[in-house]
Amino acid sequence: MHAPLLKHINQFLLKPMDPAEEKAVTDRFALKAYRKRQYLLQAGDSSSKNSFVVSGCFRVYVVDTNGKEHNLQFAVENGWALDMGSLYKEEPSEMNIEALEDSAVLQIERKAFYELYDNFPVFDRYFRILAENAYIAAQKRLIRSHSFTAEERYADFIARYPHLVNRISDAKIASFLGMTPEFLSKLRRNFGK
Amino acid sequence: MHAPLLKHINQFLLKPMDPAEEKAVTDRFALKAYRKRQYLLQAGDSSSKNSFVVSGCFRVYVVDTNGKEHNLQFAVENGWALDMGSLYKEEPSEMNIEALEDSAVLQIERKAFYELYDNFPVFDRYFRILAENAYIAAQKRLIRSHSFTAEERYADFIARYPHLVNRISDAKIASFLGMTPEFLSKLRRNFGK
DNA sequence: CGTCTATTTGAATGTACTCAAAAGCGGTGG
DNA sequence: CCACCGCTTTTGAGTACATTCAAATAGACG
């Protein structure tokens, strides 16, 4: 049941986890199911958790002061769905995480998560690499948002995430790319696909 | 000489480094001076390093396919100046890092940097927390870039980084915020400085 | 089938950009 | 100490990219 997670962690390590480390993971991550449209996390929730997606798909989004939603991230199989800011603080979340499909995750609460760090250095290594990759990706996304037109961002999205294009609605992709759904529709009309 | 760096690392740890860990740092980080306009890193460089800013100021930027520069980050005292993407790969850098003032850094090469990780788990912890904070900040910046107008982004910058406003030229701030210098000038005209 | 949501379409509008030029500012050398 | 040079900031006119709002159409779900 925990195999996908153990495999994912080991892929980022030079040498695989030992049995004690693997047990620390399997003891602390519990399988949980979410139905489509169910919330894994809602803005204002104070309990924070970290969820590894085994199957299905989630979107992480914020609501701005005008009530508009902004999709920050899509989490599919073998990805993590969390509000990192609230996981590491005791403050209520600013983000929402909603299942876009019936999904299954391996989930850990903040307290148990800290136990991993405190007892096994290997998790500092794994999550360091993950955070670095996430930061590098966020930097690149920021560059694209400053230097690409809406059309270029959409073309880049299709090339980068072809498996998400027919899995996630256009309106949600538009929000992820920082444009309105109406404008994305017009882009699609002009340029094939 | 290494005091600012040791202090910075310890600030992010629950318990301070022991003498062996501190020695590992002082042995591997060398002080280096940069003159204003000197490059710490240029796009295309393959040698990669990580630099902790002791004094002065750097900008990290990329050049897009139209030849336009995009400032990604300003690094001042007690901050890090690096291209994380190229530090962890053997590939040439896509970023440029230029001193905006006469500056001093504590610098480490990739190879010695890996030695730290391989011998002392505490650095996985420290750089994990740093990468997580950087990612959280990058996410928030992306949200602002999608939900704020240029004027709101500038007001937010002033509130967030008051110490940088009179230290970094408007044109470079404009690039950081994803707008043209001309437009920033017009914003400043309308809304008191 | 009927309802609810997602996508498309169009017209009017707005925010920010481009390009060109003038004005301001700072450093340097005579 | 002043004059010049280079760089930054300001200004303005014209334009472009993307948004808003409203309505029609298409699709998905039960």
C-alpha cells in the first residue's frame, strides 16, 4: 500500500532507505480517499497535513481579495498536495486543496511529520531535494509569466504537461496560467488543438 | 570572518552546530570580493558555486529570447546568491549574477558543497528549510503577479522591502516586478513616491 | 431528458507596452 | 569647481494584449 511513496522517496536518494526508515514511513502515512470535489484542505483550516497522491488529481488554489480563484498547482499521481506555508506554521491555511477526481492519498499530520525529521535525517535530504526542485520550477514559472504572452504560456503548458491537458478543464488551466477562461478559449480558436 | 554565515545557519536550527560542523563550514567557504558591476556568474558558465552575501548587493537575472532582462532576485547581506538549477546539475548556468555594489561573499564550489551534505546531515536540514522558505515566497510572488495590478505590486514591494527601495534602481525594481521602467515611472508620478 | 456547468463568441474597455525624445543626475577629468 | 558624458528617469502618443460583461452554445451528469 505504501509502495508508491517508498519508491518515490528512494528515487531521490543515493542509497535507498533502510528498513527502520521505511517502517517510519509506513507507520505514519495513512491511506485516505477523497471523492471528486471533496476538499483536502480549506482556507481557514488550522489542522495541517501533507498528502502524497497515489491516484487521482487535486488542485491547490487561493482566493484573492476580489473573490477570484488562482490555481497554483495541480497534484497528480506521485506528487505532493499541501500548503507548505501552513504545514510549517501553526497558522490557518490560506490555500484550498480540492480533489478534481476521486483520489487516494497517503497522508501524514504535522506532528507525525516532524517526528520523521527529528529521528531520520534521510527525510531532511529527501524533502530538501523536493523543495529545491519546487523552487526551481517556481522560478521558471515566474520567468515565463514575465516574458511570455498568454499564447506562449499555453503552448508551453501543452508541451510540458500533455497528460494534464485532457484531464483538467480549460478554465482551471487558464487560471493556472494567469489568464481568463474566455481568453484561453480565443487562443484555442486561433491556434489548432 | 565566517561569523555571519555560522550565525545565519544556527538561526534556522533547533540546536546550534557543534564544533566539527562549524569547522566544516569555515574550512570550505572562502571570502571573495566583487566590485560593482562585476559578475559572480554569467549565463553559460559551467562552474557553479554558492555564495552567502556578507556585504553588498547582487541581482540574479535571466535574458529572454527577445534579449530582455528579467530580475529574479536581489541578494543582500545574509542572503544567498546562486543559480540553484545549475548548482545541482553539471549544466551551464542560464542565469547571471551581477554585483550592484562593491560586495563580499563567502563562497563554496559545488564539489565542496556536496561534501557538506555527505558528511553532516545538519546541512540537509538547513538548506531544506531555506529551500522551503524560498519556494513559499516564490509561490506568493506568483500569486501576486496573477492577482495584483502593476501598481499593487509596486506598493507591495515598497511595504515588503523598504530597505531596497532606495538601494536598487527603479528600472531594476520594475524588471523584478514584471513591468517596464516607463510604466513604473508613471505609477510613481500618480501615487506619491 | 432536463439541469447544471463549461466553453465559446462578441463588443467595449482597460491596463500596460513600445518607441522616441527630453530631462535629470552622478561621476570624472580638466 | 565646473563641464561634459553616460546612465537613469520621465513624458507623451499610439498601440497591443488581455479583460470584463453579457449572452449563446455545447457538454456532462444524474
